[in-house]
Amino acid sequence: LEYSKNEFSTFSNFITTINQKKEGIGNRNSPTQLVIPNIKNVRDLPPICLDVRQKQRISIDTLPQEQKAPVPPEPSLPIRTKTVKDFQDDVEKAKSSGDWKAVHDFYSTTFDSFLEINAAFKKDTSSPFNTIEDSGINAKFVNVVYDALLNTPQDVQKSVLKGIINGLLQEWKGNTSTYVIYAHLLRQIAALTEADHHFLVHWSKKISQKRFKQLVDRLLQFISLRLFPAKPEEFPPMVKCTWWIPSATKVLALFNASNSLISPPIISYTDFYNSTLDHIDLMEEYHNWQCYGNSHRFSFCQYPFIISIAAKKVIIQRDSEQQMISIARQSLVDKVSRRQKPDMNMLFLNVKVRRTHLVSDSLDELARKRADLKKKLKVTFVGEAGLDMGGLTKEWFLLLIRQIFHPDYGMFTYHKDSHCHWFSSFKCDNYSEFRLVGALMGLAVYNSITLDIRFPPCCYKKLLSPPIVPCDHNTLVGICDVTLDDLFQIMPELAHGLSELLSYEGNVEEDFYSTFQVFQEEFGVIKSYNLKPNGDKIPVTNQNRKEYVQLYVDFLLNKSIYKQFAAFYYGFHSVCASYALLLLRPEEVEILVCGSPELDMSALQRSTQYEGYQKTDLTIRYFWDVVLGFSLDLQKKLLHFATGSDRVPVGGMADLNFKISKSDTSTNWLPVAHTCFNQLCLPPYKNKKELKQKLIIGISNAEGFGLE
């Protein structure tokens, strides 16, 4: 029997949740096929991992608190009385004496069958499990027994594996590898009913963060090893185990569902990424998912939580490129059929603007060229020579964003407390400028430009509501469920006031004297709005204050800015219309548009290019000594000074193409940045102290985007 100590951790959660009634699953379902239960047969339970094609996303946390599963009669369990302390005493005696017989007997008996596992670890052997709150398992005992197993002699470990194999495979083969055993375990768990999955998801919430992360890592490792085995001879041929990866991914989906039930989650959503998938044929996965949808044909796109943001960006951009090629091909065919000479410009989205009329010209250009929005962007400033090799495109984005988001422009309000922009609720005749901002965000994603936009997380949630533009234009867009937490991200002071209202212990009606009516100032005029019909006549009381707060938050974040956000939504989707958006979380859309806030200056150092300097020059060595010693705040200021944004593209620091050029000016001068080219011009300062002083002054006092 082949085994590795590390691989035992893959079994740790199994014995905390397995129940006797699951033992028969292997007989009911073919061992070589992943069986997805039919959700229609399970009342009130949504599937754990919805196929993201479904229009309606159902939240797992809306499930009833108690749910009884249809359980076959429980066989009577043998009586086992050993306690945690008894077991620990046995282990200590074995370590000191070298006689492991008592410990060996315990493991052999306990793992002889699922009946024995239940007998050993159930708190009350006679009680059925029927609650999501408590699995009925003595988790501490399980963990102690599992942890001790890793340090027992090999014959003890082998007896445990043998027992598990007998339970899972119903036959003993002396050369079965732990990978095969684990695969069968995952198949059994994946093939359980939705009701059983429901219990597993809720019970898993109680696992410690360390163990939870360990279980997720093992599942990801198993998938990676099956895709790219370091030693192929350790695995059966892929054709014989096509169910391995679907089973593991389905089980991973249970942990993902469990993780999302808790706020804050047990581990980050990025801990479910499997970067190995960056190296498979993602477009084949994507097309399988598009073609076969909800059928039983497996695609990783059915489980988008496992696909990294880098891989999702590849899918989105390639999907866009294929749409571009299709549009360009049709244009060429039309030209040739009319016997016209093809023009290379037809392959690009060519935008010509005057600096003096930047917003209006950009609006006109994008409105006239709606059919070309998915083509590669090329920008020309009227009256200026030069081809757009990327710098002009970035400058156009930077200048437009700076102008549109300026407080005096009136489209967006900057909230100093939360350091973010939000949509102005002022009514206007034409919302096309909001459409332009949405289109700019879409163009930035497709042209790999990082935008310095400060929208709250709620904005990206609204942008994916729904992720695909509805065919019926009467359907509302950009409306999502919002909470007081969302308002805290934008208007913390107001959110705090509403929170105080909810927890106020006195008489709300008498002390606050409020009604279901709110007031907003618009161009110096106070306007009133009813939160519900006749709201001005309905007092806010202790009984209805929750409804009042919810309606107020919904009014501020949805209703009062509906037309503005709808235009913004349609602008973004006019460029980014793709089924690939169904794969994205709101946080991932933000990273695609604005980059990641995670800075790694050592990675920037490794990928920096030089002009006029060598990386071994004294000035460059001084520079990196200073920058690597900077606080995070100063590092962000440097990045913002040099690139126009303090965030990093999806591909990491290497995608910035950062360059340091030698400046022939006096060392009395401050550094200068060409943000359009991510270029820093650095005079050859005499010593580290002078470089640090000049650099800090330069990056701390830069106006706007530091454009020249």
C-alpha cells in the first residue's frame, strides 16, 4: 500500500461528517460516474453550486434553519465508551513504552466500518442527526484521533486505510494508492443528496480556519495532480477516472458554499483559486460550458470560484477577440462584395478627439462607433502627430477620468469619509455621460488599462445585476439587494445614524418624530420623497424601523440614482457583453477595472526596465533600498505618481512595464513621471539621503495624475 503522511489530512473531515446512511450510496450509483442530484426532488433546497447560467442566483443562507432529510432507519450502533482523555492516555503510554497494541486496537476497531466510526465519534449514538446547527459529532475527539494518527507506526496507519477502503470500495486490493481511495471518498460525498449536502455545508462552518484551509488546499492539490501528475505511474489512466476531477470540484463547491455563509468568510475567496487551471485550454472549457450549459458534461466554468482572476481575464479577452474577429471578418466580406478596397483602419476602434472638447468628442465618437467598441482601441489627439502605441490610449483614459470625476463636473459625489465616488442623484435631461463612463470601464478591461476609479464594492454588485443584459428592455437593471453594510462603505456617518436608530432603546416614534419620507437637496432646493405610498403620513416606530432603514438604503443606493446607473450599466455592457461575465464575482470585476490593491515592490524591482541606467548603478541601488523601505502609503504614492494608479494590473507588477530613465537634469530637480508610459525619470542623485528626500517630495506633492 503506497501512502504519504501528508495525504492523510485529506481524510480528516470525512470522519467528522460521515453517517451510516451514506454507506449504501456506492451500491446505488455507478462508481465511475458523478451523479448530480436532481434539485426538483428536494423541496426548498437550492443546489449548492448553481450553474451560473441560471438567471436567478439563490443564496444558500436563505435556507430554513432546520431541515429534516428523508433518512432510512438507522441501524443500532455498538456501544463504545472510550473518551478523549482515555485515548490520549493510551497514546502517551505507547510513546513511552513502545507498545502500541491498545492504540492499534482502537484504530482497527473504530475504522473497521462506518458503523464503528459513528459509534466512536457520535456524541449520542442513539440520536439521529437532523439539525444544521450541530452535526452530533464529537469534533474534538475526531481531531485528536486524526492528529495522533500522523505519528503512529505504519501498521496502525495501514489498518486505518484498509478499513476505509473496505467501507468505500467493498473490496480490498493490496496495491491501491491513497489517491484512488481519496477519489472514491470524494465520489461518495459528491453523490449524496442535496439534503445531505445541505447538512455538510452548515456543519463545515464549525471547522477551524486552519483545518478548513487545509481541506481546501488538499482538494485543490488533488485536482492539480490529476491534471498534471508529477509521477503519472501513480495514477490510473485518465480514461478510467474521468469522474475524479468532477467529484473533487463538487466537494470543493460544498466548502465554497460553507465559506460564503459566514461574514467575514472563514478564508478568502481567492484561497479557492486553482492556478493550475491557468495552464489548461480555458477556451475549450468555456465553449463546453456555453454549448452544454446545465447538462452533465463537466466544465470548470460551472464552478467559477475555482478559476483565478488571471484566467477569467484571459477568457473575457479571448471571447472579446473572437467577437472582434467575427465583426471584422463580416466587415471585410461586405467591402469585398461591394468591390471596395479593404482598409486596415476597419480593424480598430479609432477615436479622434480634441483636447479642448475631450468629453463631448469622446461621447460623439463612441456613440457613432458603437458597432466597433469590441475592436482594439486607437486614440488620436487632433492636431498632434504620432501613432498610438499605447501611451495615447492611456493618456485619453487618464484625462477623461480626471475630468469626469472632478467634483465641479457634478456627475459623481466624492465622499471624503469613505474615500470613494458615488453617483449624483441630480436629475438631468441626458444621461449619456454616465453611459460613457460605463463604456470607458469596459474598454479599460479589454485594452488592459488600469483605471484610477474609486467606486464602492456595491457598485460592482449592481454592475452584475444581471450579469447579462436582459432581452426585455423593460426589465430593471443595476438593482441589487443592498444592506446597511453597503451604505457604510459609501456614507459611513449616515449609516451609523441609521444603525443607532435600529438599536435605540427608547420610543422611536416619540423621540425621533420621523416618517417614511426622506429629503434630498438638488441644486439648492430641498425635495421630498416617500419611501412607500403615503410615506409622509406613516410614522417610524420601534415595530417598523427595520423596514424604514431597508427602504431608505434601497432609495439611496438603487432608486434615487436609477437612471444614472442604468446608463452606466448599459455603457459597460455595450463593450463587455459576454457570457464570461457570469463567471465573475463583484470583487473580480473591480480588480479587472481598477487593478489589485496588493503591492509587491520586490516583484516590481525584478521586472523594471532601465534606460540610461544599469540595474547595478549606484543610483538604482539607492532607489530600490529607499522604495523597499517605504511605508505602504508611500509605495502607493510612488506607484500613483509613476503610473496614474496605486493599484496593480491583474497580471501583476510585470504587466506594468515599469521603466526608470536617466534624467540629464540637475540633481537639484525632483523626479518626473510620464504616467502614460509608466516611466520614472530619475536624476543621478549623489547619495541615498538626497534621493529619498527628493523622491518623497516629488511623489507627495504631485498634482492630479502627474501628467506632463
